[in-house]
Amino acid sequence: MKYEVKMDNLLIEHSVIENVEINIMQDIEQSYINDKNRIQVLVEGKIFTKDNGVVKSKDLISDLIKLKDKYFDVFVNIDDMSYLFPKLYIYKLTQKFYEKDATFKLYLLQKFLGDNKEIVVNTNENKDR
């Protein structure tokens, strides 16, 4: 599978991403409270691997930190599926450093949208319609 995540002016490319997890929670009673979020996107990836000595994205973490106080639309492309998540924000960014490599986990949550659409999904099959 090929992954790509775009947010604001930042692109996290397939070569960096190891895993993308999309959680859609439907606890309606709880989710309409502002501190409850129905959409969560988790992006996990490698920043550096010692095996080949290549820094996969040296500016990625600093670019993500610049976005920490903003709301932004996030586009997630997984093979022929495209997802649009409006008004996400960085909830948590963790970095793990160990002998051979460094990894990150980026947790994105959605701002309370009221009656607005929380997710738009497109496939190659319905893009021509």
C-alpha cells in the first residue's frame, strides 16, 4: 500500500510513513460535547534509520511543531482512496529514539464541526462521476 498525508503546506510522503490509522467514533451522545472528538487520524513513521544512514525527512518534526497551534484540512491518500478531514489539529506528537532508528507518532483530532461533514471519501471509481 502507498500512503501520503497532506496538511497545510506539509506533505508526509510514503517513504516516511509506516502506518496510517483512521478512527471514526460514533458515540453520538458524547461526541457532541466540544471536548469529545469523532475523528482521529494516527500517522506513524520513521524519521531516521541507522542501517543505511539516511535521514528520511530531517525537517518533518520541526514543520509539524510549527502546525501545533493551527486547525487545518488533512488529505490522506491510501492507494486509490482519498480522504478529506476538515479542521484537524495536532493533539499529540511523540518521538521515539533507539539504537538503529527514530520513529514518530502523530495524533490528529478533529475540531467540533457541528452539522458540517466530518469526512469525505473518494475512490478512483467515483472520481469521474
